Amino acid sequence: MRAPVFDPVIHAPGRLQICAILTEVDQAEFAMVRDAVEVSDSVMSKHVKQLEEAGYVAVSKVAAGGRQRTWLKLTSQGRAAFKTHVAELTRLAGIG
């Protein structure tokens, strides 16, 4: 059996959850993802920053109703990395 090969950026539970959520949508508002992952703004921001620096998440800010809203989108590179990471988890679990 070969050693597992995980993506260190995606492997952290919070970032794994963020990627999983973003694979299901074209884009999502920061607050919705934060609430789904159940973390604080600061923890969410740190996770998003790491994903963005890796090229996995694109961040855009849009003014709406006098407030600036932050939107997150999984990039094609992020989708590929997430798919590969999940495939490795599936392999280790003996599923499929």
C-alpha cells in the first residue's frame, strides 16, 4: 500500500469543507460559507487567504445595498485539486 498523498492546503478540515461547499455552486457569499463551516470571520478569512494564495479560490467584492459583500468561487485549479484530494481519501477508505 502506498503512502497517502494529500494536498496540504485542502487537507485542513475547514478548508476541505469550504472546497466541498464551493464545488456545488458557481459562487457563494463569504457569510453563507462561514456559517455553514461554523467558524468565526477571522478563521474563515485565514482559510480563504490560504486557498486564494494557492490559486484554488477566487475572491471578489461587490457593493450591494451600501455594503461590500465578499463572494468566493472555486477556480478550475481548485476543483481539480479538490477532486484529487477526495479521490485519495476515497482510496484510503477503501470506497469505490
